Amino acid sequence: MSAFQSLREFLQRLEAEQQLLRVTEEVSLEPDLAAAACALAQLGETSPAIHFDRIKGYQNARVVMNVHGSWPNHALALGLDKHTSLRDQFFEFVRRYQQYPGGLERVTSAPWQELVVERDVNLFDLMPLFRLNRGDGGFYLDKACTVSRDPDDWDNDDVENVGIYRIQVKGRNRLGIQTVPQHDIAIHLAHAEARGEDLPVAIAVGNEPVITLVGAMPILYDQLEYKMAAALQGQPYRCVKTGKGLDVPWGSEYVLEGRVLAGQREPEGPFGEFPGYYSGGHRYPVIEIDRVSHCKDPIYDSVYVGKPWTELDFLQAMTTCAPLYVQVHESFPEVVAVNALYTHGLVVIVSTKTRFGGFAKSVGMRVLTTPHGLGYAKIVIVVDADVDPFDLKQVMWALSVKVNPAGDVLILPNLSENLLDPACQPGGMVHKMIIDATTPIAPDSRGDYGQELDTPPQTDAWRQKLGALMNDLQKGAR
Amino acid sequence: MESSRPPVCPRCRSTTIEVRSHSPVAGVWTVFGCATCLYAWRSTEPEENTDPDQYPAVFRLKPEDLADLPVAPSIPPRRRR
């Protein structure tokens, strides 16, 4: 395992692994950047990150996208071999997740402190901001880590929060931020507003890849994201305090310091969101930026959000699977693995051992009662322990032959759901479904599952032998 | 394209148009913003983002509807000290 201290260090690694593509032609901010990132997602699950450094209107701006946008990049972010299988990435992610908490390494200076703008802040000048989708209300910071503390518990590090929230740049130093009530920063803001105070925030743009994953992870309110990032990196997380006392990653490219203005809400949105639909408009909190610090020749990191799959789906992949697995496994140790990769886990596939008839349905109901289940999981497919939930061919086989809809499909009416799920009726409410695709066992005697096929003797040995021969064949063809 | 200030917002047709920024390399583009609906656009974007007549109907807003947008999160009452 190797940990990266900065975005630049990770980009070097991606380049060395042939997972960074440098675009040398001159590009327009719109529509080229979003179009290129969207196209990359259409090119499959091994796409590289993409780097632009000739951007119309800027002398020396640099933009990187799709940094997390493939399984090889995701594996490399975790310091794993880029060929690590999805299933192995899942088990390694879960193993490290359960090492929480890691430590903090607080240092007093960072590269992002090199250049400071404190007067006449103009974010359009400082950062190559651009529109992602035609209906977006403006240009967004959509991959930045926003750091805040609880004004009622200021010195408690464990309730400091690092989260990725969409941020609309409305004016030179004026932002809108989406902090829905379920978000931890909304608790901080509520406490600040009850006191009649602005909430200090630091917004870190262009970070090493692990804190970005953790900022999107639904961990507990009193779990500090830096300590989770340290657990995932396998070493203490290096950060620096701002003048206001907020911890910021050492390796950030830009750090914006400002305040969420107490008691103010302004029109925000729409923004093309993770379900593949626009969010609509709301009146959301407002941030004023007082100070911007950045590295020399900073690199601006952005994620394209569109109809799945895009880079966003990789960011929300293991970060959703791992907490869900840990929570369900605590209640049901029979659970083997959880695949919540699809559209932020609106669909969840669980593989489990079963102890008696009906057991899988209970596992499915437990998924729906986790914190993730309250707002996301809508369709739960439960498969046997010998079905790899990450291999959809196996899952479809299980659905094809293990399911008798007469007794294996449960519809649970009017449960809670994320407002952004367009299937909600009304918003925030939806029916949910559990599909039991496990083999019925006693006392459930339905079906005829007595004569399952296995493989011929010597298949494993032949697989190894033929794999080596095929490798030789392909080498000879080069 | 260093363009002159457009007469109305492409999204809500208010006349409250402000210049947000000029391109650091002079004369390449201008970012405009609407002080009413807070829509922002760059002069060099496709016409569907810059021209009120080309702006997609599904995304248009009326200034009078802005006050009815849902507020999130709600603003808590001030605590007594």
C-alpha cells in the first residue's frame, strides 16, 4: 500500500501507470471540458484521468477530470495494483475501513500557502470554472472538500466535518452550497444560525484521492474524515490548520476560506445530479469567500456528473458498499459482500449464507433499515453466498433461476427516500422492493433445486494451464 | 469573444445583468450573471445558454417564482442568550 500526499503526486503515479491522458490541443471551457469527461465515461471502465493545460482565456490554467473515473484509477488511489478486481478492492476497502480511527499528522505549512489573495477575490480569475450540463444554473465546484467545525463544540476534532457538497459560484466571491438536512455540515450551520453567527468554512480544491472518497462517504457524525482517510491510507493524515482553526489537507491545490452567512438563503441550481436528472432549484445557504490560497500553477480538479456511469459513480462506489456491508454484517454475520455500486446504491445486491427459509428476506429488510436504506436503497437483491454480487452475469443467473415472483418479491409501500430520486411520489417517498434470489432451504420447500451443475474434474488445473498458454499466444501476437 | 452586456437574462429575462469577470487573457470571453435569478453564463457558450430565445423552455424561470423555491435547510430560531 502506498499513500499519496497530494493530487500532483497521484497524477504522477497515474501517468507512470498509463492512466493519465494529456490533451495538448487548445480547448474551450464549454462545451469541451464536460464533453471530454462525459466521453471518457462512455469509453469503458478503464479510462484514464484527463489533463488539459491549454484553455481559452487563461494564460496557464490546468484542469484535470476523471481522476477517480475507472476501476484501475480507483485501485491506484488506494495504493493497490491497477488490475485489482472489483471484489478484491471491496474486501480491502472494508478491511481498512474497519481500522478506524487512524491518526492526524498536523504540520504548520503546506504548498498551497505559497500564493495568497485577500483583497478583491475573483474566483473566475483564479480558477478555470466552467459549466458541466446545459441546464446547470452556473459553474460549480463539485469535487471540493468543505471543512467546518461545530460552533457549539469547537475544539472537538471528532465532530469536525469534511464533506463534498455541490457549490455554485454565483459571484466573484459569492457561492451557494447544498447542505441538505441529512448532511453533517447542516448540523454545524444550524448551531451557528441558532447563535446568530456565520459559520467559518474552508473549501479545499484539488486533493489527494483518498480524502475525496471519504468526503463522499456516509460515516458517523462523530467520526472525523481525516481519521478515516488515515485508516484507508495506512498512515497518519497530514493536514494544516487555517487561521480560523479548520484542518485542511496538506496536499490541496487551492484553499478558499470564508463564511456561510447566517440566516441567508438564495436561489441555487438546477444542477445535473447523480440519478441522471436535474435537481431543480432551491433556496440554499450562501458563502462569502474572504481569502484564497493556492499552489503555484494550481491544478483544478472537477468531476463530470451526468447520466450514470460517470466518474461520480466511481466516487460513490466502495464508499457506499463498505459502510453498508459493515452495518448489515453486524446484524447478520452470514452476509458475505454488498454491491451498492449502482446510482449511489439505489439498487443493492447482497450475497449471504442462509440459515433457514425466509432468512434472505430478513437480510433485505436490514439493508432497508440502515442509514443508507433510509435515503437510497430502494431495490435490494439478495443472492446466495456462492454468487459474486459484483459479477452481474452471476447475479442475473440467480435472478433467472432462483426467483419465483409468487413468493420471492416483497413490495414495501411508502418508505423514505432521497428527494433526488425521480421515482419518488411524493418527493421523499417511494415503494421499495426486496427480491429473494437465494435458493430456498427448509422449511421453504418451493422449487426443485436438487441437481445443480458443477464443473468437470480438472477444470481448475486446465484453467491455469490454458491461461498461461493464452498469455504466451497474446505476447507472440504483439 | 468580448461581448457587450446582453439586454436580459437568458433564463429569467430580468434586466439585472452584471459582468462577473473578464477572461484573464483579454478579449476572449466575459462571464455575466443575473442579479435576480443568479444564473451565470460565459459569452462564448453555445447559444442555448446565452440567448433568451434559444434557452431551453424546461429550464426557464420567472422572477416572481423565485420566492417560492423550497428552502433547505430551514433557518432555525435564534437561541436566547
